[in-house]
Amino acid sequence: MMYALLAAATIPTPSPAQLRYMATDFIALIHFNMGTFAHNGDPCCDATNWDVKAPYATGKTRDPATFNPVKLNTTQWFDSINALGANIAILTAKHGCGFLLWPTAATLPDGSAYGYNVGAKGAAIQRDVLREFVDAANMAGVGFGFYYSIMKSFYLCHSYSGTNSCGEKILAGQHNVSAAEYKAIVDTHVREIWQNYGSMTEVWVDSQLGSFGPLMDELQPQAVGTPRNPTGWCGTESGHPSRDVGGADVWLTGDGYHGDPDSPKFNPKFCDPQLFEDHVWFWEPNLKVRSLAEMVPIYHDIVGRGMVMELAFSIDRDGLVEDTHAATYSALGGWVQRCYGTPVASTSGRGSTLALAALPAAADRVQLIEYVAEGQRVRNYTLEVRAPNASSWAPLVSASAIGRKRIHLLATPVAAGAALRLRVTNATAPPVLAQFAAFAAAPCAV
């Protein structure tokens, strides 16, 4: 056994916020905003639907009354979130259109009301959707957070790159504000959502953070997604990071899609696939959702490689999780519990070698979990098998990263009576495994 032998103080370890983030496999990334009533995209509002009732929309997107979920029930969402097993839920407080899901005190540069939000004059919903969401999350025992796209607002002529997106083509109902005026409005918005709804578990900022990082750290110091408690993106929304981004090993330290094992920065990774078969975030009619058989390989490619899955929830135009979506969330959550809830054999411990002797039943997969509170220490390891009545060990798998979770699907099942051994061949300090477990194939059938 070889250790890189870093001093304990130099091994990057997670903050309490990052530990909670990694505590379960799933986060619910809820897309529900004006785009729900128009079409998917970014910013969802554009010249084809802003001042025109487009065929695919329920009304003009410039009109706050177009956002009209007549059966809105945030509590119903958490039936599916809990069935999935997610421990955090994120709601799109503002997406690229600029529409807000809360009543805001922000004003336009001329002093008039912001006017493009729930609770505004003419809005169909005179309720604080964020407050209802937070209350439902607290009732369900799920952490919460808000998604806010700082750099984008079609309503205020602000593009993804932070530049003016209107020029001389300002549509009726748009407001062509200056960069300074835009920043002042955003400042009011983020202070409202980061101050008025309690302690968030995760903050989700799409596009550039701008100068708001210190404010985020100040107002939500306990949340992940902040400069103080970062998380890192896997590089693709497809659900298949090993195919689209490449590489098998994912490190909880460092920047980049797969991290850096030598970085002093603890930075757990996530991947954010859609539930729809198409690359669509916001609900649209007649779209097919992925089946359980399609979701299982995605689970193994994300969660099985040490990342958290931030899975899309696309709330429908009634303001509910559609039945077909709910069935898939429940099926996926149930499958994880059925497949990985009860191992054939399991152990844990500190040191370079752990063994599972004489498996009571055949197994076709192995799950490894490091005790990441002390850091991601393992750098290389080998899984070995000893057949029943054999005297020597044969290699099964060799890999590098374990981290929060690593799942190996074995090409050839290990027979009942065989033994499995994990040998850590390189680590930064004595490794600590929270789980070394073998699982049977039958409960995992789809």
C-alpha cells in the first residue's frame, strides 16, 4: 500500500452544506415559470410570442396574466419529490423571460412598479408562489432553494452575455434599461429571495454571477451553490457525462467537469438531466418522458460515478406534476431502494484492504462509498474475487476515484460462496470506506 501522505490539514474536506448536498442521490430542479405557458428555451420569451399569442402559447408572454396555473398546488409536487428520494428542491424564481414568482418591491427606473410578476396589476396569480413552495418544502422535510438567472431578462432587454438585447427593436412592454439600472433591479430581487424566505439549502444562479457572490455568501452562508460552498457541473445536460464529456473518474475536488484530485478546493459535482426524452426543461404538451429503463443507465452514469443528479421537474400548465411524470419519479426512487437498499453483503472500515467473505448469494454489482467527511482519499484501487474453494484472488476492476459513491456493474456475476476484496493501492491518507457492498441482480430488474 502506498500513501501520498498529505498532512490531515491539507486534505480538502466538505463544509456542512456540501455534506448535506451529497447526502442523497437526487435534487429536484423544478422548472415552472412563464416558459411553461409559452415554449421551452432560453429565454423562452422572444419576438414570436412576446406581443403575439403564438400557437404554442396560452397568451402573450408580455402579459403577466398568461402565467395562470389554475390548479396550482406546490404540496402536490412534494409527493413526487419525496417518492424520488430527493433531499433538496430548487424552483425557478426567475428565468430568462424576467417573470417573477413572487410579489416584488422592485421598481423600474421611472419609479413605476416592476409589473412582471405574480401579484402585479393584471396578473392571474395574486399569490406568492415562492412562499407556498417554501411552506410545502418545510412540511415535506425537504431543503429548498431558488434558481435566478442574473444576467438574463427579455423583459428588461438584458442578454445572457450581460449586454443589451434590444438595440433599436424594443417590443411593446419591454423596458430598455441601462446596465446600472438593471443591476439595481437585480440587487432588489436577489435580496428579496435570499432574505425573505429563510435558510436555503442550495442557491442556483444561472449564467454569470456578476458581483453578487459576496452578497450571496453574506445572506445564505449555509447554502451550497455559493462561492463559500461551491458545487461543480458535469458538463452536459444529457444524463450521460461519460459519453458526452468523457472520462470515468470524477473527483470531489477542483474545478472542471471531472475535478482535479490534486486541488485544495472541495467542490462536489452534479449533473442535471431532463425527464423528457427531448432536451426540454419547461413543460410542453405531448412530450414523452423517459421510462425507468431509460433512467437507470443515467443513474449509473451520474450517481454511480460520484455525482449528484439534479433531475428536472417540469410542472404543467395546471400547476401540478403530471401523472406520467409522477409515475417515473416514483418508479426511479423505488428502483434505487429496491436495487441498492439491501446488500447481499456489506462492510465498512478504515484501512487499505476490506473483504466480503463467502457471499450468501450471487452478486452482479458493487457499491463503494468513501467517508467523505474526511475527504476523498482514495487514488487507486482494485476489486478482486476469489471463487469458492479457490486459494488465489483474481482482479475484477481497477479504477481511481470513489468519493461519495462508485458503482461497478460486473460483466460476470460473482457466484454465491465467492469472496470479494477491495485493495486500495494509492491514497493521500489511510482510506475510510463508509460502505463496500455487493448487490444481487434480481431486485434491480426493470
